[in-house]
Amino acid sequence: MINYPTTTFYVKNTTNKTLNFKASIIKYSSMGPFEMTLPFAVPPNDSVLARKANFHKDAAPTAWFSKFTIFPSDSITFNDPNNSQNWLRSIDSKGRPAYLFNMAKQ
């Protein structure tokens, strides 16, 4: 078995309003794969952890979400979470990869 680094995926809100999204992932159980969707609320000027997984370093961050839906909010234009270039890659304090998606366009 190949070990991949634990990778975190954060979603950031740089506005003064609470923003909402839901993210779906494919989970595996003894009954087979199934899609699990969770809703998130991101407080103003804050971020939330959307996923933590062992992630192949060459895979696109969007590969770890089967669906990612941002709920509309008045007068806010959003970045596309399905575009890998909108996920900023960094390294955390323990040397592991971390991705950050800024919801609102600057």
C-alpha cells in the first residue's frame, strides 16, 4: 500500500456576510461506494475545514469533491470551486499539503 500525505482543504470567506456551500464526497464502505453531502456555513472573514484526506500529490484538489455547490448571496461574485487553479496550495507547519479556496472573487 502506498502512503499519501494527509492533506487539508479549507474554504475561506473574505466577505462581511456568512456564506454557505455544500460539498459532496465519495465514501467507501463494505456495501460499496456512496456519495455523502454536508452543508457548511463560513462566517465572515473566516475559514472552515471542508475535508482532510490522504491525497495523492499529483491529483487535482477538485478530484476530492464529487460536487461543490455555493449558495448565491446578494452582490457577491464567486470563484469556481471546480477550477483547480482556484485552490491555492501551501504546506502546513508539519510539512503536509494544504489547499485553500477563496469563495468570493477579490
